Amino acid sequence: MNLGVDVAGIRLKNPLIAASGTFGYGVEYEGLLDLSLLGGLVSKGLYLEPRDGCPTPRIVETPSGLLNAIGLQGVGVRTFVKDVLPRLAGYDTAVLVNVCGDTVEEYAEVTRVLDGVPGVAGLEINISCPNVKKGGMAFGGDPKMTYEVVAAVREATRLPVIPKLSPNVADITVFARAAEEAGADALSCINTLLGLAIDVETRKPRLAFGTGGLSGPAIRPIAVRMTWQAARAVRIPVIGIGGISSAADALEFLIAGARAVQVGTANFVDPGVYTRILDGLEAYLTRHALDDIGAVVATLDFPGASK
Amino acid sequence: MIPRMPSNRDVPLLRRQPLEGAYVLLTFRHPEVAREARAGQFVMIKAGTSADPPLRRPFSILSLDPGEESFTLFIKAVGTGSIALAAMAPGEVAQCLGPLGRPFAAPPRGTEAVMVAGGYGIAPFHMLSAELSREGRARQVFYGGRTVADLQVRAPFEALGVPLTPATEDGTLGHRGRVTEPLEAYLDRAPAPVRLYACGPDAMLHAVARLAERRGLDTQVSLDPWMGCGIGTCLGCVVWIQEAEEARPKYRCACTEGPVFDAATVVWHGEPASLARRRQETRA
């Protein structure tokens, strides 16, 4: 039975990737789970310099969801390369780095720091964080800026470039195509949905930043729909993300057209989630007399649509 | 001390002991927690596997029973997560990760441990009292709340022979007023050097930190910010901490670098720098 997949020239031993911002730098989970179980992991978003992130409170629960405004607190890309990457070298998993920037030039500079560094399998380009005042969603919400950021990163590296798209747009296919035209090798789909939770007693937002990004099971149907739309709009592979915590959840994305998936909020809930999903995927393939997970990808039988 | 790696387990509820109001004691079987947890550490726990609410909740460990391989939590059912836990029946299973966080450090030899709890903040002090009692160390507890119903965990301290001074704002038990009042009265006449341990609402912690600063007392506080994961990755529970040698404070995770901190390194709300830093600057 083969669970392995190829995404943007990156060989993943299985289609499960730990999502950026929900898995620290990977090393936090050492001892809690075997990192070599994972197809891959994506680091917390990194700028050139360390960042404090947003004031607190930063997270609040909503029905079946998590609203966060962490604001990309991080150690900076150079510290990551020097102190963290060597600790991940011993694991048999693909390490992707989430690249952030306040400006197009900063994205390119962070990329240049990572280019050619041993142990980096690919770059996920964060043009979709809703919790920063500059960069992030501002780039992912404008197709021209999406193109510009991706093209600048493309020029700065030979590593696989994987923009992470924002769901906070009317038509995600426009952004998927812009990223593909700019030279992206794959797409991550989707980041969090912009949300607002209000404390009715104080009439203030429950998050210090004001708005936040919604994740978790609450957003899964939206994420599956957008993954399906994006996968049909481009030739490059799509990585599905949004509220995955079981094999059935992961399969929805694969059937919708994702080549691989990312597990996000579920990392906070249960470090045993990967073992559960992998067991469930194998059981599914056995039940359907399939021997390759790739046979499931883009097999949605959608009413009235040609596949 | 470097904390041991926590264990992720499905834990059966062994016993459920309702207290007054929304309070309940829950005893779960978890061999690693029962064997390895230290006072001040906590678990992340959630009833069942429902997606709503999605996250586990942090609770200080009240007590351990290594023989039974169990630990007990003191829970106030106030939100969706704690209400679901409090409604569990014996035999039902919770998802539990622990033990987590840095424990309290024992006081130096010849120093008395004086614990200050605000309401719900009593939880970690039963275990600390048990640890100190086993070692024959001097220790006592000041326990404050709005009213007597907030002071639910008293008998276990009596059983350990730990002196406990209650204080309630409405005078329904012990001293009428804030817990810091009998505390200060004691500190004025304390026969031996004292180290303070505090757990409770932020305002009480800040008040204890201020009086400790005035009196030059070493103080450990257990902080309780909103926590998402318990293992340092969601970055939801960060607090401003500033060591003496740090020019500016840093956000540190209460789950992995705390929840117990030296009060002198905490940048309290409305203050520009930690006490440790201010002392360093005065020296320089």
C-alpha cells in the first residue's frame, strides 16, 4: 500500500503535513510524537527579524472553531536556520519553511537566506495571515500583489515555492491562477477566515488585536469547496487545509483534488492525530480495494459537472 | 528542574465528588501523572472527543495517588469545557496530556513556605503542602475569596496538619477583608525568613507581588492565562517576562516556561519593567 505523494517535486512519505502556526518549529513535539511519522511539517511563519506578535488575549474558542490573532510571533529566519533546522535533520520528514514579509523585498530576502540551506525541502509563502497590519492578507487579497510576491520569491530560489492562499476573497481561482503564472510550484489552500468575536458585556472584541483568523472543524466545508475550486483552476498541485482531524476529513480534501493535506488546529487538541489519520487512510484504501492514495485524488463525483 | 516529557492518554474517570455550587473534585487514572507530577504542574484535559468545544483545558493538579495511579482535579464548572468535564460519570473517558509546565521550587533550608491562594487558585497548594509536609518543612496557607463558598478546599489541609488562615470579603469565614491583610499581619511577626507562593486572580497576584517587593521577599506566582495547547506551539498563553539582564521584556509561554514564574521577572499590567530589571538598572 502506498501513501506516498509527490508535491512540487517534494517526495512526501504520506500526504499529512503539519500546518504552519500550529506546530511551532516542530521540535516542540519531539518526544510527544515521532516527527518521522509526518509526510512533512511547515514551520511557524518567519520574517527576517524576531517578532513579538499581537498583545493578549490572542485566542478564543468559537463553536467548533478557534479564532486567533497571534500575529506571527517568531524567532526570525536566521535563528531558525542556525538553532532549529539542525535539530530537525535527524527526522525522516520534509521540512517546509513559512516565509513572511512586510514588503515584497523582505519576502525575497527571507527566501535568499533559506535558499540552498540543507534540510529545507520547500517554501510556503504566507500571503494570507489576517493578523498583521502589513504584508500577509494585504498581498493575498490582491491578485497583482500575489503575482508580485510569488514572482519575487521565485526569482530568489530554486526551492519549491508554495503560496498559501487566503480564503477572504470572492473568487479563489483568480489568486490560484495568479500564483501559478508567477511561477508557484504548488498552492496551500486555505489560511484562516477573517472573523470577529465580541464580548457583549464590555462590547469589545474578545481578541486584543480586534479581528482574528478562524480555524478548526467550523471552516472545513468552506476549505473543501475552495480546494476543489482551486484544484480545477490550475495545473500545479494543491495542498488542502482546514479543520482536518480525522481520516475522513483528510479524504474529503483529497477527493476534492488536493494532492496532500495539512493538519492545523487538531495539533493543539491531540498530538496523536497523525497516527489516527494514517491508520484511517490505510483502512479506507483496504476497504475500497486501492493500493495507492493517489488513486483517490480528484475523484469527486460532483452532480452535473465533468471531472 | 527540567520537566519530563508529558504523556498523552485517554483517562477514565475513577471518582466524582461534587462540592458546593459549581465545584467538583474529579479523580482520573493516569500512571505517568500520578508518578511524576510535581506541585505547580498541570494537565490539559477534555471530556470526550467532540469538536465543540475543540480544545482541551488546563487544570492544576490538586493531588496524586501513586498507589491508585490517579490524580485529582479541583474544577469549577463555568465554561463549556469545564461543564462537560464536571458532567462526566465514572468510567467515562477524557483525553489528557500531562504532566505539563514547570513546578514550584522548594524554599531554601530554614525558610518557611507561605502560600497565598485566591479562590480557585488553591488547587496547586495542596500538592505543594503535601510535598513540604513529607520533608518536614515549615509551611502555611492563606486562603481568600469573596465568600465562604469560594473556599471549598480546606479539609485536605487540615488532614496534612497545614495551618490555614481563611479570609472572605463578606466575613462569612475567617478574616473579613482581603487575604493580603492577615498575610501582612503575619509577615510583620514571622519568626523565620519567608518565601511566598501565590496563585489566584491577577489582581491578587499583583498585590502579593507588590507587598513582596516592599518587604524584599522572594515570590513564586502561578499564572493562569487562557491556554490553547499546553505545549508551547499555539502561543496563546504568552506573558511578558523580563529577566534582570534583558533590556526589554519577552513574550514567554506560560505553559512551557511557566505557569510558575519568579514574581520579580513578571512585567505586571501597567508597569514598564519587571522588578528584576528595575533592580538591575538601579545597581547600574
